[in-house]
Amino acid sequence: MPEQLETDVYRLGECGIDSPLRIPKFIEEGQRIIVDVDYNHITAAFSGSGGAPSFENAGPRRKIFFDPARTRAAIVTCGGLCPGINNVIRGIVLELYHSYGVKSVYGVRYGFEGLIPRFGHGFMTLTPDLVENLHLEGGTLLGSSRGNQNIEEMVDTLEANYISMLFTIGGDGTLRGAEAIYQEIRKRNLDIAVVGVPKTIDNDICWVDRTFGFETSVSTATPVLYTAHAEAKGARNGIGLVKVMGRDSGFIAATTAIASNVVNYVLIPEVPFRLHGAGGLLEHLHRRLAAKKHAVILAAEGAGQEYFENLNEFDASGNKKKGDIGTYLRDEITKYFKEKEFHINLKYIDPSYIIRSVPASPDDAVFCIMLAQNAVHGAMSGRSGFLVGRWNKFFTFIPLKLATQARKKVDPRGYFWTIVKETTGQEDFA
Amino acid sequence: MPEQLETDVYRLGECGIDSPLRIPKFIEEGQRIIVDVDYNHITAAFSGSGGAPSFENAGPRRKIFFDPARTRAAIVTCGGLCPGINNVIRGIVLELYHSYGVKSVYGVRYGFEGLIPRFGHGFMTLTPDLVENLHLEGGTLLGSSRGNQNIEEMVDTLEANYISMLFTIGGDGTLRGAEAIYQEIRKRNLDIAVVGVPKTIDNDICWVDRTFGFETSVSTATPVLYTAHAEAKGARNGIGLVKVMGRDSGFIAATTAIASNVVNYVLIPEVPFRLHGAGGLLEHLHRRLAAKKHAVILAAEGAGQEYFENLNEFDASGNKKKGDIGTYLRDEITKYFKEKEFHINLKYIDPSYIIRSVPASPDDAVFCIMLAQNAVHGAMSGRSGFLVGRWNKFFTFIPLKLATQARKKVDPRGYFWTIVKETTGQEDFA
Amino acid sequence: MPEQLETDVYRLGECGIDSPLRIPKFIEEGQRIIVDVDYNHITAAFSGSGGAPSFENAGPRRKIFFDPARTRAAIVTCGGLCPGINNVIRGIVLELYHSYGVKSVYGVRYGFEGLIPRFGHGFMTLTPDLVENLHLEGGTLLGSSRGNQNIEEMVDTLEANYISMLFTIGGDGTLRGAEAIYQEIRKRNLDIAVVGVPKTIDNDICWVDRTFGFETSVSTATPVLYTAHAEAKGARNGIGLVKVMGRDSGFIAATTAIASNVVNYVLIPEVPFRLHGAGGLLEHLHRRLAAKKHAVILAAEGAGQEYFENLNEFDASGNKKKGDIGTYLRDEITKYFKEKEFHINLKYIDPSYIIRSVPASPDDAVFCIMLAQNAVHGAMSGRSGFLVGRWNKFFTFIPLKLATQARKKVDPRGYFWTIVKETTGQEDFA
Amino acid sequence: MPEQLETDVYRLGECGIDSPLRIPKFIEEGQRIIVDVDYNHITAAFSGSGGAPSFENAGPRRKIFFDPARTRAAIVTCGGLCPGINNVIRGIVLELYHSYGVKSVYGVRYGFEGLIPRFGHGFMTLTPDLVENLHLEGGTLLGSSRGNQNIEEMVDTLEANYISMLFTIGGDGTLRGAEAIYQEIRKRNLDIAVVGVPKTIDNDICWVDRTFGFETSVSTATPVLYTAHAEAKGARNGIGLVKVMGRDSGFIAATTAIASNVVNYVLIPEVPFRLHGAGGLLEHLHRRLAAKKHAVILAAEGAGQEYFENLNEFDASGNKKKGDIGTYLRDEITKYFKEKEFHINLKYIDPSYIIRSVPASPDDAVFCIMLAQNAVHGAMSGRSGFLVGRWNKFFTFIPLKLATQARKKVDPRGYFWTIVKETTGQEDFA
């Protein structure tokens, strides 16, 4: 917990319009929740000056900034697929239409590309009818793309189309893009709200307890591990090697290992491991196969990047390209046992595209609707440059800048990783 | 939030034994988390005297009370089925065996009956081998029963069998039974820990954010609502009427309504509704059918109990028997439209037994393991008369007494119910 | 196998139009498959005169009767829901549109009611766009109803709307209705083809190996039996009692019992059973509970109708109403054990509406498309008064009259029922 | 249909023992079913001399060859995983134990390796308790391996262990191995029955309508195609490329294309296709992307082998290694569009290991039990060198030699492939 957190969300201006929502309770301005729930920390903070950091509660406000009748909203989805994108799109459209009476909602096609006229994608008109059953489909209705586009051009497009609010559904890079758009809008002094809905299947956004799609991913990955287990046990010295998402944070791999109960080795970006030599993973695997004749290995895609230090490539989103730990492990394991003249049967499974494009689970479906509604509440109240998160059971508005400063990670010394190690029985191979 | 919460957990005595756990970090005694995260409330609390209420963090302690070599643990499961019971049993056995080295673990058969010798059920010896794949099956390995048994006799059985710790997996009534056992043990001054793992599919335990099985239930109930929707649309003036669990709290019904997006009317115990007369549900349903030709109604089993005021029956657990709102609605709806000479096609679906006996979802599987491990940590540290909960993202130990004083409910004026009403478009029929 | 089978399908007239289908192979007129594949029967038949009975192969014909440009098709769905109805509707629409170029396809609303003007339902225009994703939804897009309507009025409607072909998707009663419509059309000497697509979740149509939805039903019912098993084992002397579809034929119950491996007693319409007295089911159940403490019973809805002989009610389809064997068994079992003062825990599960309204499984999806295409081929070739079946791996056209003369049943002395008895270990309680 | 089919199954000797089965009906010796059901073919055959080819009905015989009390059975599973292997193992064990009273049943570990002493695998004793819940797990309890072993050594092992019957569950290569074992046994004049249960996920065994696991594979592959579709639509010019099983026959790919309704191009071994040049697949794909912006391609692993003619490698089973059409297509497509400077987003998915190691579907579960029981019936009756198949709705015994002479294939000019082309709208790229 840093000493100082910039938790205040920017406001476009005075809220002079009565909310059209007919609900029993609004969120009062000034309602906030405490960030750190450790009792001793709080006691210390309040015994000093200034109190403890807190986040603004999300939720509907009694007074809003935008006049629904004149509001034009746009939604853009960027980056890789994640279960629930369509639920969020649907939720935003329905909340704007039915609760606030905003009838002009547009879908930007293929990510930020759709805000650059020369791609010629045009906008898609979004209506309740069109999105009615959208939550039953994986993927994104709008299409997506990776990478940023020219910020000025994108803001030009927003201006030219009289867009009042832009909902950006995307990950770390996208949210940084949204932040840049927001800054450009402030520079031009425009009344356009920029809202982020964090979409990271890896669940690695800071100051956000949970991102949508993560629960679905673990639910979808778990039976894949059962098949890896069946493959491993189905052959002499069978090895089931599975790679799942997790560029910088190993939450999917670690959680799936606990959920499935069949994984013997989990490899995540946060915990470097030694592959070769005495005490290394290969030696341990060798011993295990000799004793048990099968093993299951689950690797997050960002694990073991220490083995790819010379790789200096970047993807369209500007993320440093990861070395492919899945095929690397497959090849190194094969080589090791060939040298040892020890017969193995390795089956390599990469289910990433299957996992990330399924429809959202019921649990994520509920979460997505709530995220979408709160994104709309925040935008209608004239907030900008913020994202909708969840923290300590409450939905929150937090500055985009705060959330994109770092990534949430598995703590190698923490309780969660301890459980993973207990469940798998593995060591750290440090 | 009441002014005063009794949050301190009883301790059997001094912890003089080093924990056998080889983990990087233990929970320090005195680590607590704050109960209420509202920033203004906390500010007020700390500006006054005494600070704000807090719960003890669960987790492993550096020093433990029980000597693993001499510890004999027993597990009992009571009340109705709930997804995840077997996961919790499995988790307790594995944690005791592998982490603490407790090799004597017994299963009590058929709930509290198993602690009464005259039933002749005997104990079941629980080993890691026996429970290895238990998480793949719904139900409970141990069998269950409803209702309490004689407290003295049960404690006699624990004493006679040199049981050191009793894990009770059950709902409200069971936890009150556990509290009574705990009190009798204190009276006799015995070194037996009594631990509760709250099992309520309704998610209605106070001061506990989430109970296991709830997420699985919503996931399992959601596709049932799709079938009700198909039935409703498949016939002229079709009505799909579904009853789900929810004796006193409507969380399953309300959450499933949001998740499925096909429900037109949700009825829960917390929101009384008028069925007959102008502005009543039947009249509204009539209008809807005339316009749309189909409707889906989802009722929690405890909804509309105002229609059964004269019913004075009690079940084996001592719970007041609920009137059967499902068949009541079926009959009243049928009668109403018969009188109106309006042809309807009502399909009544009661999936309760199907939902509650499925295996736990991956998400609940992870949760159950963590609950089980923390239950063991608490017991080994000599705590007694407590349950393992989760609050503000942390696992907690809280007194059984505190958790059983009231039930958690859907707030009819709160944010969650507002979303339900938006999703369904329904009124309150008050 | 009867001596004489009327297997010839009526033809409206000469086929003078070239089929627009661009395919490598058409079915030649005269292509037929043998009905009985028993080698000895065939030898005997051919050594006599006249040969053995055979069915006409379905499939596309080189010459067709109807001019696609002037053809107007109508589809009607009748009776209870069954997985796959929407797939068949979709398949007919797409085949008519894309393969034959028939652009006028109408949906009749709510079964035969939709052909009676005074109900005011009107027709629904069916286009490829509208049905594109229809196979992902359970139920029927068109709505359904039970029971017949006035034949003359229905044919009047067909005439008045210039309908060239009517596809009726329905069960035994519906197909008899289709036969009557066909006869009336012949009487009036109209060029309207009447086609039946047999929809019986019970798989009980004679001379048809398989009906759509059956495989999906067994797949959906099987996990329900697992929950019944979990409930049975979860309580002392637990009984899981499940009722599934099967009015006159027990195929679903019998197949699900084999598939699930957890059923101890299967009750089907074809095998009467004695409940009470020595050697009766209750006595056997009593012995089993005393020994094993749990039991699972699976009853087809038409089982044990000998216990309801005085019931003389008929449903809207004109089928004699069945006594409710599920609640009857529940009550009789409860009474029996109460008298014996033997404590039981009975859980009664009726998943019928859940099973019959799920989307079709992939296997049924493929089957439905083939049925639909062949229904269209038959109609376009000017055949009428027939249904599309499958026999010995081939799709067939057989007269409606032939298929509705009797029902296919489980043979109590046959191989299939023997397997059921082996799997469950049950006796016959005759 | 060849003129002459060798359909007679070898018999070890006279059946002098009464079957212990208590069932109402046995299969009479001489009961056979006709192979070809085409009425015209049959008429021609019977008007000539000698009649038409027929297969022996499987099923229990009144008189058996082996004395159950002295019978020792062994089961071996070879080759890749396939849903249902465990069901077949379970079914054989239960039928031998409970129906025939054979109590000595052994599992051979890791395929034919387990019959070669120097591997040191030993036998596994199989009991009803051990296999009770086996059908809930994918994979094979016994482990498997590819490739043949020395025939004499394997027969030595059978002799040395007094094995009376060997059940071999495997594909084409395995069945040829079983045939060789059977021939060696005949040479030595031993009373050992050799039975094949055809296990080919590709459903490509001749004279066998259906092999177990195929239906499950299509059911499991279908939702994978939905994710490929979501990926394709989720990006500009998105291409979802999926490879599924199908070395020599494209049944899985073709059936999944029909079932899923989202595939635009299916590539199977039976239909060569031109990739490059005018009228080739790439050109067509280019046009489609320009028009629709997304495409889904489904390739069987054996498709397009004309592009790998120089590849002369063989796998452990002695099958010629296939070129990897999945990665080849991925690379060629990428290269083509790079040259055209046309931006695409290709996602390549290979779900093979996931599909083949899931538990059997309910439909396959039923089928596997019936296969297993008939395998036992055949062996107990002293038949040898045969496999259990299904033909025209009946289970059959056919010579191993007959079934392994060729492979069943999709007919490029037949009805089935026509439907695939209609569903996908693709051309042949010949």
C-alpha cells in the first residue's frame, strides 16, 4: 500500500440535471470506501493526520451532467477476446436506453481502428433489439483490434460525430490509450466523457479485485486440465503440458491448478524457476515419472521469460512479445529425456483461443451487467478519465491513471501461492 | 451495522506447539480486518472512542494448540445438500493429513444422528486415498440428516472417542447446534474445538460475504430459466413458473434473474407482493400475456409466506415449514385465468433437488478448499465456537453466536434489488 | 413383421420440372431399401412370391413437381416441446430458400390453431436471416398447441393462402391430423403436399428407427439421475425418485438407466409391475434399503397405468390422460414405510420440462438438418401424405398412415430390456 | 459392395456348456443379417445363385465354449485415447463377473507392451469395485501405447499366464496386431479367443456403422467451432482455423461442420483441394474476407496430404506420418495474404487432445456397454479372430481380417458430402 494514492476522478462540470432513474436510493456524492481493510493499518492512518486512502463509490447519482436527449454514446472494444465483452456492450446499451433514455448509441468497429476514418469501418448503430441475446455469444459484436492509433485523429472523430461519451472496453494498453484520449479531450476542453471498463482475462488490473471473464476462464480451463490428466495417465510416462493465458500475472494458471486438483507443476510469471541442473524442474519431473509414471504441468504464457531475454519483439499493442514458454518447455523436456534415454509421452495442449471466446458464465454475466450499469452511471454524471472497478465488495470509480501504473500479481510469499504449492505439492525450483 | 459486535473468538488455551507448516508467512495474532468499509463510518468511529468493529483474520498460526500426533478430528455434515460439501470434507482431510500430520480423521454418518450411539451408524475412517476424487461428486460422502440431537449425548460421544475437534458443515440450525455443543464442552471444560463451516445454498449467513455452493447454484439454475423461457414462448399465453431455493433470503432467485435475462417476475421472501386485485401480480401478468403472449416467473421458496400465515408446522431441523409458494402460485394463476376465460399454458418447474446436488463449480471448488484449510488452521490453533467466513476479500474467524443471530437478506431498497427490477422490468406489487 | 405393409407414398402428379439442385447424384425413382434385414426372413420371402417389404429411399429427385418460383410453403409445429424443433424449422427454410429457390415460406403460429382464422394468429414470414441462429435455442419459434382443429377449415386456410406444401412437425396425434388434412386435400383434388416430420421425444414411431430429440433427452436426463443418486446417498435410507417422459414407450427411461449406471429400478409402460405384497417392488425396495441404505427409482410417465384404470380423462390432443405415476409412487412408498415404521428420505424429481426444452445436441442437430432437407425433397417431388423417417441407416419416405397405426415399444423379452435389467439388477415384479 | 465377402467367424470348438445367463431369449446359431439393404441389389442377388452376403448376429448364446470357473480374461488398450475406452473396460469386467461368473480378469498395462515381459509392467487385477465409476473418467485405466510388439512373445505371455481370452481395444493397427496374435494362436492350436473392439475416433472401420467415441467427439468439437467463429468475427478479416482428428477419413470434420453451422470450408482426406492459383482455396478465401471480413476453416488432420508427398516418416504404430496440415495451412494463408498486403487475423486451434480424452457422452456410454457385453458373449461362445461391430441396427461378429482390409471413407460424390457442401456453401477446389 503506497503512502499516497491519487484516487480522485475528474469531473467535466456541474451536474445540473435530475436523473431520470426511478430508484429508491442514489449514491450520495462523498460516499467512499476505504482501500486498505487491515485494522492495524487503519488505526495507524487515523491516529496520524489525513486518514487513509479511499475510493469513490460507483452507482447512480441524483444529479447528472449530460442531457439524455442530446447524448450520443460510443462503445469500443480493444485487444484480445475475453468472455463477457458482449455482456458489457449489451449492459451499456440497455442501461443508456431504458434507464437514462439515451437513444443514440454507436459501436466503433474493430477497436481504435474504428475511430480512424481512413480504415473506413464506419459506426454500427446499437439498439436494444440488436443486443437482446448478445450475452449468449462469445467474442465481441463490434470486432476488436490490437494497438493504439493516433490520439488526435481519434478525438477528431469523436468531435466530428458529436460523441458525448466513449466507453472503452480493453486491457492495460487500451486503458492507457483511453487515458491519452482523455488527456487530449481535456486539452481541447471538450465535454466528452472517457470511461474504461477493464477487460483483462488475466485479472491483473491494480486496485481492481476482479475483472470480468476471469471466473469463466477458470471454469473453462479446469476441464481442459482433466483431459491433460487423462492423456498423462493414458501413456507410460505420460506428460500433459498445458499453456494458459497469463502474460504478467499467473492468476488463471494458479487458480485452475487449485480448482482442478490434477496439476503437479504450475509455472507463473511471478515465480522464476530453474529448469536444468540439480534441483531444477526437469530433474524433479524425472524423479516423479520414475515413481508415478505421469505428470501434469500447467504454464502461464508469461512464465519463464528469463529464458527469452534476447527476444526483443513487440506486438501491435506495444506489449513486449513473450517467448513461447509452451513450445519451449515441450522441446526442452523432450530433449532432456532423450538424452537420458528415458521414454516419455508428452502431449502439449494450448487451449487459449478456446477459453477466451466462450460466452460468459452466469456469475460473470451478473458481474458484467453491474459493471456496464456503473460505467453508464459514471459517464452520465460527467466523470471522465476513470474506470469502473470493484473493491471490497463495492463498485468504484477510480482514475485510469491509477489503475494503469502497475499490474496486480500473485505474491510468491503470500497465502494464495502457498495454497497452490500445497495443492500441487511442488517446490519453487529457485 | 450495530454499535457493538461480539467478534472475539474463544481460545481453548495457550498455543505451545510449533506449527509443522513450512510456509513463508503466518498470520500474526492480532491481525484483523475492519468490518465496515464505508469511509465516513470509519472516520466517525475513529474520531470517537474505541474504533470500529473488526474480525480476526483466518489463516495459519505459527504456534498451535493441538499436538498433531495426538489429535483426532471428526467431520459432520447436516441439513440439505449443497454443491461443495464433498470438496470441504476433502479439503479438511487433506489439510489435516498432509499439512499438519493429523492421521486420525473420522466421518460422522448422517448428520448429528451419527453422534448418537443408538442409531448405530458408527464412524467412517477418512483417508487421503478415500477422498482423492471426492470433489467430482455432488452430495455428501458422509450422508446427512436434518434436526438436532441431544447435546449431552453428542458430547458424550465426542469424549468417549477422544475427539479433539469437530468440524460441522451445515446451515443456520446446524451452526446453532454446534454452538450448543461448544457451550456444553466449555461447561465440561474439555479440550475439544468446535468449528463451523457455513453451508447455506441461500447465501444468507450474516457477516459472511459468500457461502459455498451459491455460485454453483446460480450457474445451474440459469439454464433452467432458459428452458422455462422456451416453454413459455412455445405455447400461446405460455407461463414458465420456476421455484428455486431461498427460504428466508432471495439471493438465488434474484441473482439468477439477472444472470438469465429471461425472467419477468421475481418473487423473494424480502419483498411481500400482492397477488390479487388491482395492481396485483395477477392483473399485471394478465396485461403482459395479452400484449406479449408469454411470461416467466421465478419464485424463491420462501416468497409470499404472507399467504400461509396459518401454517404452523415445523421440519426436523426445527425450521418453521414454509407454505409451498410454487404450487400455490400455479393454482392461483390457473384459477384466475379460468375465471377470466383466458386460455393459458402454465408449466411449473421445481429444479431444487437437481441444483443442490450437482458437483461444485471450479469457482466454488477453489473457495471450498480455502474454507476447509482455514477451518483446520482455526481448530489447530485451539479456537472453538467459531465459523470460517469471508469478509472483504479475507477469510475470517467469527463467533458462531454472532453469525446465527440473524440472516443476511436482500435489501428491498438497495442497489442489488434495484438491478433486479431493472432487469425484469417488474414493479413491487406492494 | 406383418405380411403386408402399405409402403407406397402418394404422388400428386407427373414431375416435369428439372431440379435446380447442383449435386453429383440424385436418388433414382425405384430406389428402395429392404425393411427386414434378417437373412432367414429375406431368404424365405424371396423363395416365395412377391419378395419382401421395402421402403422408398428419401433424397433429392432429378425431376420435381412444384415450380419453385410459384411455391408457397407453410410449417406448423404441434404438441409438446422436443429438442430440435427449431433445427428442423431452420433446415426446411434454408433448404427451400437456398437449394430450391422457394422464397415464400410461412410459419403457422401455435400449432393447428394457426390454421383456424378465428384465433387470429396470422402467419409469420420465415427467412434465412430470421432462422440463422435458431438452432441455438430450445423450444419452437412458431409456438405450438395441442389437439386437432376442424379439418375442413384448415384446408380452407391452406387454399385461401395458396399454400403448396404443409410441413407438420408433431407426434402421433399431429401426424393423424396431417393424414386427415391430406385426405381432405385429395378429396378436393388440390395440388398441396402434406409432409410429416415425426416429433416424439419418446422415440415411439413405428417403422422409424429414431426420432429427433431423443438422443438430446437421454443426454440431458443422465446427469439428473446423478443428482438423484447424490440425494439418495446423502440421507439415511434415501430414495431418489425420478419421472421422465414416456407415455406409451419406455425408451428414455430405459436408455437413461443404462447410460447413468446409478438406477436400481426402472419402470416403463411396457412392463407391468406389482407394487404391493410379497415379491412386489415395495418389499424389494425395503430389503435394498435395509442392506444398502439408498435407492434410485426411474419411472417413465406411462408406467404403472394399471393403477389408474378408472381414470377416464383425455387431454387436448385426444390422448387418454395418464395417471401421475410419479406422485403415486411417492405417496405409496411413503405410506408403506410409515406403516413399517421405517424411516426414509424420499426426494421426488420431475425434470420433464427441463429436458424437453433444451437446444438439440450436436448429434441431433445433424439429424434434424437431414430430416428437414429430406422433407423438402419429398414435398418438391410432389409426394404427399408421407413422413420422413430413418430405417437401416437410410432416410425414407413412408405413408403417414403406416406410421400412425401403432407405436414402437420396448420388447419386455428382447435384448434391450435384458440389458436394462442386467444394468440395474432389478427383477420384473410381475 | 464386393462380390464375395469373407464373413464367417472362426470357432475354437464345440460349445458344450450351458450359458449361466438367465435371460428370456438367446441368439440362435445361424441368425444373420443382410449386409446390403438396397432392394434392387437383394432382388438381383436372390434371383441368381447363392444369395447375398450376411453378417452373424452378435449376442448371447445358449451354449458356451469356456467354463467360467476356469476362464481367465485379459484386456488390452492400444493407440491414442478415445472417449469410451474406460466404459468398454468397465462393461467387459462387469459382464464377465456378474453375468458369466468369470472372476479372473486382468488388465494389460500400456498396450501391447504389457504383454512383453521385459517392460516389467505386470498385470492389473480388475474387479467390479475398481471399475465401478470408471465411466466418469476420460482416458484409459490401463494405459496405452502405440505400435506392435513381437507376436510370438505376446502369445508366450498369454500362454504362460493361462489367459483364455484377450480383448483388444484399438484401431486399425491394433486390430491387425490382434489378427496376427490370433493367427499365431491358431498355429499353436491354443484355446485362446482373440476379440477386437474397434476403437477409432475417426469412425473409419469398414463394415462397421459406428465406432464408440465418435459421437462424443463431434459433441465436444462443435462448441470449439463456435469459439473459432467468435475469434474470426472478433477481428478484422479474422480467420478461425481448426484442425481435428481424421487421418484417412473426414467424418469428424464433416459432421462437426454440419452440426455447428459456422464452418465455411471443410477439408478432408477424401477430397483433394487446390490451395494456390485461380480457383484455389486461397483465392476463394480472399474473396470471402473482402466481402464478409471473417471465415472459419475446419481441416481433418489427414486432409491435403498431396502437399506432403516427400514426407516418408512412420509413427510407432507403423502408420505413415501425416504432414501437419494445420500449421501448413496457417503458414500458407499467412504468406499469401502478406504477399497480397491484405491484413488478416488468423487464430489456429488444435483441440485434438482435449476432444479425445473427455468422458463418453451418455449416448456413447450406452453404446460402449452393448459393445462390451457382445464382446464377452462372442468370446465365451468360443469365437476368435473377430470384432464386435454394428450394422443395420444390429450388433455383429465379423472377422478381424474383413474389417482391416480397407477403411471407411466419406464418398465425395455421396449424399453426406453433398450436405456438407450445402451447409458450408463451399466448392471443391479441385
